[in-house]
Amino acid sequence: MRKLLVIAVSIFTLVACTSKTETTEPKEENPTQISQEQNKPSQEAGCIKDSTGKGLKVLLINGSPRKNGNTYLALMEAAKQLEQNGIASELLQIGTEPAQGCIACNHCKKTGRCVFEDDLYNRAYNLMSECDAIIVGSPTYYGQPNGTLLCLIQRLCYSASNLMQNKPAAAVAVCRRGGATAVYQTLLMPFQMLNMPIVTSQYWNIVYGRDEGEAALDEEGLQTMRTMANNMAWMLKKIHNDTETPIREKEHKVTNFIK
């Protein structure tokens, strides 16, 4: 009887240990599973970092007075694609705010800031100092970009030229039918004077639409935005994996033909 009792206890202990092992084995794998999850590329915005460990970010400036119009829609398509590439973005909405134009006073050459310290300029300047690239978007008004946006870009480029050079730039033009190529060219010209790499796409960065939301129907335009965002992400990663910048002549020569 005693032998039977010992055998029964032994069998019970063996079964209990086996059951415990089976239930604890998955738990023992959890740390590895967690580690694997942590090592997966993050899909959260800003997971790509520069040499200092700061997450890369792109400044988006919406030059349309319509907060949720077609220009906003086009910029958001680019923002979503940047996020897919691990790069954050921040939107500056101009809206209906007025902007002082540049008066060529050269005050910014002495101080590094525009003499007109309005709120819109200050916000754009501060955001540009935090961001690694810029995308500006504008609707088409009589073949020209929004005047407020153009004034802001001009003042920003004059006063923050040292801050902006070597940072990739792109422009987006939105129109009902025509004039967008002139807007696109006009928006890019200030950036081309500041040693800012221009980000291109599979076509000119143009999206078509008049009424709010119509741009969502322009499949080619939205694809152009995504391709542009992919190209910008690729360029940013290349730039921030290489700490060297282009060697340029120290003196910026200016020639005036009229004496």
C-alpha cells in the first residue's frame, strides 16, 4: 500500500512539473519576443534621427487661406508618406493672416532677424530652426502664388539664409486648370539661391482641384506628392548619414553691371 502511495505521489509530481513547464515555456520566450519587437523599425513619425540623435522633421507651410482646402490635402498626402519613411512633419497654416513684405533694408544682415517682428514670421523662423527641410504649398491666383506666402518666404530666405542652406526644399502648386507651373517656379526660386537641394518628383509638384476636397480625385497629383515625399526622405537620410557638406568659396561675390 505504501509503495502504491509513493508511486501515485511520484506520478502526480511528474504531471505537475510537466504542466508547469508547458505553461511557463511561452513566458520564457516573452523577453525575446519583446526584444524583437523593440528592434523592429518604428513606424512612428520622427524615428529617423540625425547625428545628434534628434528626430528629423519637415516644415510644411500651407499658403492657402482655406484651412482644409486642396493645398492642405496635397501637403497632408506628402506628410503621410514622410511618416511612412520615419520622418515627422509640422504644419504652419498661414490662413488669412497678413504678411509684411521685404523692403530691402538689410537689417537682417546685421541681426539675422527681420526688422518686422510679426507673429507669423517669428513662428516660421522658429519652426525653420527646428526643422531639417521645408515644403511650401500654394493655390494659384492669376498665375501667381498666395502673396502672403511669397512675402513670408522672401523674408525668411533673406534673414535665415545661414539657417536654411543645405536643407532640402520643395514646392507644391494647386490650381483649377492653369498657371500652376508659374506658381511652382516662383516658389522654388528663393530656395535655389540658398544652396538648398530641390526635391523633385515623377512630375512637377502640381495637384488639380477647385472646390474643397476635389484634389482627392487627382490620383496622379497625389501620387506625385507621395513620390516627392519619398525622394525628400531619401535625400534627408543621405544628408544625415554624411556629416560633410559641400565645400564652397568663402566670399559670395555680387556683380552689379550698372555702375
